[in-house]
Amino acid sequence: MRPNPGPAALCVALFVAAVFAAAWPGGVGAPLLDRLRGAAPGAASRPAGVAGVAAPPRMTTIQEGALKELRALNRLETAAFTADAIVESDNKGNPLQNLLYRDRMLLVARVRVVAGVDLASLSVEDVMVVADGPAERRTLAVRLRAPEILGVALDGDATHVYDRTIGLLSKGDKDLEARLRREAEASVRRAACRAHLLEEAGRNAAAAVRRTMALAGFAAVRVDVPPPAAACA
């Protein structure tokens, strides 16, 4: 005949069972074990990343890399227009006035107009990865800024005063040549606009971006170039 377990043995058995239930994952004693460990209830079984901020998706990393590549191109010059301009200023009057006070200048100038797009101002919203994954499936969509004239410059070696006439009593306008130079720049700029320089700059910029991002590993690149933001003049 087996002896009945005493009160001490029964207490030990209940204690062992309670500890085992508390340690079992997801068991009824899990909340107790959490409190003993100083954690919030249920934290031990919560999936990683749910409680905190999830790591940025891989697509964001690719976007940032593409944006960095494009910004490095800065102010991308993609089209140029060069022309000669002949500008004149003359305060011609009657023969006596011409003899005494005439101030005439004829300037021959060569001007170069450069157009392109500003890639340094692109933001993350302008670059989108359409298909993430291996390079053979990766597609990039880029929205560029509108093409603009980036610079107008005189060729100093090819620009000169061709003729200057000053009357006997005229001191001559010391700012006349500077004004004619500015007029020559404006004249060639207008000619470049009439020749659709900005439209050419937009097409060339799209082609340059597609080449650059293809070398960066994108299988396909879609580029959107808006029309010039303002009238070219």
C-alpha cells in the first residue's frame, strides 16, 4: 500500500507545474512570465518590427540612389545656339548736328546661348521605382524640371566695335558699347527661342537621363519633360 503524499510534496508539485506553464511560449502563464521579466504582456511573442518603426523598404534606397546620381549632373546643359549679331546706335540729325554732336557706334558680336535642365533641384517625389527587384525587371520613372536658358554669353574674341563716329563737340557715351553688347545678347537669345532651342534641350535632357540611369542598372527608364515654364524671349 502506497503512502499518501504529504502536504509538503503536494506544494512542491504545484509550484513546478506553475513554473512550467509560465515558461511555455503562449501559455496561460506567459503574462506572468512577462511581468517577472519586466516586459509588457505579450511582448515575447510579438513579431519583430511590429512594435517599432519598420526599416525603410528597399525601393526607397533605390530611389535615393537614383536621385543622387541625377543630382550629381547639376545644371545639365543639353543644347546650344551660337550666332553673330550686328547692332548699331546713332543719334543722327541734320548735317550741322552730325558734325558737332553725332555719336554713332556699330558693334559686331558673337553670342552663345545655352539651354538645359536643373537636375540639382529634383526631389524624391520626382523619382519613382515602378518595378523593384533584380536589374532585369527594374523600371525607373523620372519627372524633370522644365527646360530653361541657362546662360547667354558674348565671345570676347569675336566681338568688337566695327565703327565709331563722334562729333567735334561730342564727348561720346562711355556706356554705349555696354548697352550694345546687352542688345546683341538679347537679339541672339530671341533668335535661339525662335529656333526652338528649349524644345531641343528638353529632348536631349531626356535622352541623357535615360543613358545615365541605364548605366546605373535600370532596365527601363521613363522620362517626363514638361514644356518650358515661361515664354522664351
